[in-house]
Amino acid sequence: MSASINYNLHQLGWHSFQQLCLSITRDILGQTVESFLDTNDAGKDGAFAGKWKPTGKETIEGKFVIQCKFTAKFESNLTLSDLTDELPKVERLIKAGRCDCYVILTNAGISGQQDEIIKEKFKALGVKHTLIFGSTWICQQIHESKSLRTSVPRLYGLGDLSQILDQRAYDQAKELLASLRDELAKIVITDSYNKALKALNKHSFVLLIGEPAAGKTTIASMLAMSALDQWGAFTVKVDRPDEVVARWNSINPAQFFWIDDAFGVTQYESSLVNSWNHIFPQVKAMLKQGVKIVMTSRDYIYNRARNDLKEGAFPLLQEGQVVIDVHNLSLEEKKQILYNHLKLGKQTKKFLSAIKPHLDYVASHPRFIPETARRLSEPIFTEGLIFHEYTLNEYIDKQERFLQEVIKGLDIDSKAALALIYMRNGQLESPITLTGIENPAIERLGSSVAGVIQSLLALKGGMVQHVTLNDNSFWRFKHPTIGDSYASILIENPEWLEIYITGTSTEKLIDQITCGDVGVQRAVIIPQNYYKAILERLSDFKTTDKYKTSFFSSWGATSALYGFLARRCSKDFLKIYIAANPEVLKVISDPSLYFSASSEVILVVRLHELDLLPDEERKNFVNRLTQCAIDGRDIYALKNDNVRTVFNEDELRILQDRVYTELIPNLDKIRDDFESSYKEKDDPEDHMDDYLGMLKTLEKVYNLPDVDDVVSSERKKAEDWIEEKSQDENRGLPKRNLNKIKSTPDFTSTRSIFDDVDE
């Protein structure tokens, strides 16, 4: 590896540089290195007693004093004058017999002349050995030690990633890394990260949940970098479940999958959960092979999703160790996050000096989150901000309102640019090509394609970001909270709302709106006077671009439409829709398998709940589910409380009686059918999952000795079959663990971490 690699250590700040130096000395000299207060430190930042043999030098023995000298100036050199304050402290240490060897670690450069002058001066004071290590030496230590890089992961963003990483790993992930580099430079190790790392090593899977802008994506990016650096994992960032399976390389399992907003970006998307339910068997097979998977989700979206995630399809989600709630940041973590963003942000020195006295207050505010730090570091979010505790409290406490005011204050072209990203559901393809309905919408906003392009370039880094993934380029909101604020503005502005309805594709529209207020968080609520316009849009929604084949394209559109009607529409809108589309009642009363993932079933339940389901269609639905249960194809009606509300008491009794007399005695044949349909490429456990789930339901519903006996016998036979088929499944693939982050030296500071934020 090249020793000439350079890390921009001057961007670390004194606090992080001191932590880095003590990590380096502990890595070299061992854990017996002590750390001291940074002020009133008696002339030493660290101390060590013992032997050390630097590469190519004689063995040094005695009591070591370690001094860290940081400079915020780029490419500056250390001189003796920089150490003037240390000289009397060194004299006192020598007289006390506590300094045989004096080690200086600095991010400045060292000239041969100054090296000699400094050493002569310390020798005259009585120091036996003086060692000076400058930026070149420190950069070399970092470059040769993966553990050091992971102990201060900000370094990934302060160096040239093409030199830090193995070339193959870099080539595989350079598109992803390009979008991460600036954020990596601001990273802070938190307790949530360590919990996530532990879960990933133990289970190969972790789901990070938390409120918007709590730092979920940041933790995922740290895990991705560690996977790249430590074992050259092919890192893949995808948006949808089907992309996970499509990009899985079963021959080479050294892969790391990262799925942000797995169940919806700003709102819950049931179609995504259905897709996850569908591919979870493949996900389990991937994890068995050693593939690592990280998912993120907003907490309120996950709380909705967990009700629809298929029980038993992915048991790991039931384990508390893999679902990490990202929210509890310590005060020190908050301060470091705020410092890093301001130090590496776009604010002027004048701004930083003015806000500096208030930064401890900002970091200690109960509503401080990482996104607070990011916005304070961007001039576009702080124009006109007054540096007073009252106004700062308002800024932090009412972040959403302040963001809305910023968006409202943008020029026409910038508003149109944000509108276009929102209309594309947060992802605008680049280069930009407008659809037939988007052109007039942008014109009505008073903008043009040229104006939008110029504004996107101007907003880049603050409001929006340009990313390239899988050879495709997109414009996205810099953070999803910007989309949240834009949605709030839409609701307040009738003119904009009409433009949004007419200019957004139906497929995107039904993921973002509700017709009436049905309690979906962050949704754009459409009032009754726009219901007719929505009906017209729905009538044209026949296919979806999510599927290539015509059959699945049509099926996907219908499923999305029914899901929208069931979850996002009020009774008033549903009345209007049924009156205009009465044929839908016949279709949904004869739902397709599998019922747990059927949007038709969900819509029937919703209509029955609102007294909008005619009795004839209700009976057809009941007969369909009863027959499927008796045949053993799907016993969903037995176990789902919502579905059971569609049945009357007599129908429920008939269902249970017929399953008891017709299905249970026939379980051995049902099992034989499952076994006969097995293909060698299938996972045996996943293949029998539905059958074992059926046995579990029967056992729970009937709770009778004779049923328990049959179920126990069948379960034993099924498990024996799984064991027999699984003997060749395990190939002894090596387990890959990410190195645990070494805790950075912890020292109590009387010097403010923000001391040099404006230097």
C-alpha cells in the first residue's frame, strides 16, 4: 500500500484529533496508555510506562509522555514556537521523574531542520528520547490499520477512498461511495451503531428504526464502509425487495445489501410489505450464505408495517436484537455531531463565531437530532437566524415550520424543482425528461425545464442531492423531511394542490394521498371538491411500470388500486367510487390466493366495516374462503380476526366444523402434496413454512386433545422431511464478522469541543 496517502486531518478538530492520537498510541503501545484532561493536563495528553521499539529504531524504555498538537491550518509545519507553552511543563515532569521519553503527535508537517531544533531543545531540558510524528506518519498508521479507520470512521470521508479501499472493492461501489463521501466525514460513533454492529455480526441482519432524521442512514453508511473496507464486500444499495433478489449472487456470498426506507419513504406502503413477505424465503437463504443485510425505516411506518409482515416468514424480525431503535444520543455524541457538521459545512467564519457561544445550548436541546446539525451547517436554512436562546429554541423546537418557511421563500424555479421531485415520489431521473402531464404542471408553476435544471444545480447539497446507483442517475431530496414539508405546503395551497393532482402520475399519486382524513401520517389529504378529479385519474390506472410482463403489470396496478381504496379512502369517497365502478364488488368477493397478501381481502374487510358491502357479495366471499380452508389451500379465515368479522356466527361455526371434519383428517395428504411440489433449488424449511403455519393455527384454534395428537404427528413428519432435505444445504461457508469498533479513549474535558469550530 502507498504510504503517501493523505487524510485531511486539519478538518478533524482538536477533540477528534486527540482521540485519534490516543487510539494510535494504544494500538501501538497497548491499552495501558493513559489519557488525561486536555487542560490542566500537566503537559501531557497521554502517558505510558514500558518498552517500545519504533520501526527501524532502537528500543526505547522508560516513562513516556504523549503530547498532541493540532492545527486547523492546511499544510502548516510545526516549529519550536508552537511548543513554547509545553517547555515549563516538561521541566516539571522531568524533575518529578515522570518523563524519560517525550512523544509529539501532530497533524502538521515536520521539516528536518525543525525536527533537529526541537529535539535539541528537549534534550537540553533533560528528556532522554524525543520522538516527533507528523501528518505523514499518522496518515501511514491509519492507512495500514483497518481497526484505526473504524475507530475514527470520519477518516473515510477525509481521505481518497480509491486509495483507502482495496481497488476491487472501490470499483464495485464507487457510485455509492461518491454519494456518501461528504457525509462520512461528519460521522460520529454512537451506542446505536455499536448495537447495530453486534446484531449484524450475530444475525447478518439489522433493521434500524427511528424518527425522521434521527441518523438511521448514517449508521447504515458506516456499516457499509466497514463491510467494504474489512472484507471487500460487494455493497449494493437498492430501493425495493425484488431488487434484493435480482442482485443476489449465490455463488459469491460476500455481499452487503442496504435498503433505506424499506417499508415506505415518508408514508407506509403496503405493496412493499407484500413484496417483502413474498421474498423473505430467499432473504433467509441469503443470510444462511453469509450475506449481510441492513434495512432502515421510520418508526411510525414500521409500527404499521409490522402488523402486515407475514408471521413466521422472517422470524428474525421477532427478535429484539436485530431491530435497533435509533434515538438515544448522549450529550457528548450530540456535541460531536454538531461540531462535525458546522466544521465541514458551508457557513462563513463570521456565522460560526456568532453562533459558537450558543452551541452547547443547541446540542443540549431536547429536540436536537442530527438533521438539526445539518441544517445549521447550510446557509439556505439559516438566513435571517438571530443568535439568541429564544430564537434558537424556536428554530429547533419548530424545525418543520422553519423548513416550510424556507421552501416558501424560494424562487419560482426552485419551488418547481422541488415539486417535480415530489411528483416523482422523491426520485427524479437525470437527465430530466418531463412527461406529457408534467410539462403543463411546471408551466402553471411559472417555471420551465431550463429553470428547473438551473435550480437543481443551485439547490444541490442543501435541499437536493444527485446520486448514481446501478448506472442510473437521480435527483432526490437531500433528506426525506424536505418532502414532508413540501407535502404540508401542498395542503395549504389550493392552486398547488390542483397542479399536483393533474401533474403527478397515478401510480405515484396513490402512494402519497388520502381521499379524506383516514389517519395516514404525512399524507397529502385530498378534500371532497377534488374527488371527481381523483376518480378520473383512477379510471385510467390499468398498468404499472414496476413489472415487465403485461400480466403482472396489470395485476400490480389492480392490487395497488385496491390497497389504496382499502387503506387511504374515506367512506364518502368509497361510496362515490363504488357507484362509478359497481363491478369491483364482484371481483373482490372472489379473491385470489394467498389471502394474507391479497388487496381484495383487505378491501372486502374495509367495505364491510363501513357497511358498503352488499350481502350477496359478502356471502360469495365467505363461501370462497370457507372452501379454500376445507381444501387446505389457505386457512386465513380461521386465524385473522379482521376477516372473521365478515362472517356471521353461523358461518363461523360451519367453517370450524367443516375444517374439523374434512381438513384435519386429510392433513397427511396435504403434507404429501407439499412434499411432492418441492424442487431441489428450494429451501426445504421455507417450502414447508405454510404447512407448518397451518398446523400451528389448527392447534391454536381448536385446542382439543385429538387435534393436538394429529398436529404433533404431522409436525414431526414435516420436520423429519426438512431435516432429511437439508443435509446438503450447509456448506460450511466462512462466517464474516465486522471488527468491533474499539472505543475511543474517553476523557473528561474542561475545554469546549466547539473551541476551534470557527478556526
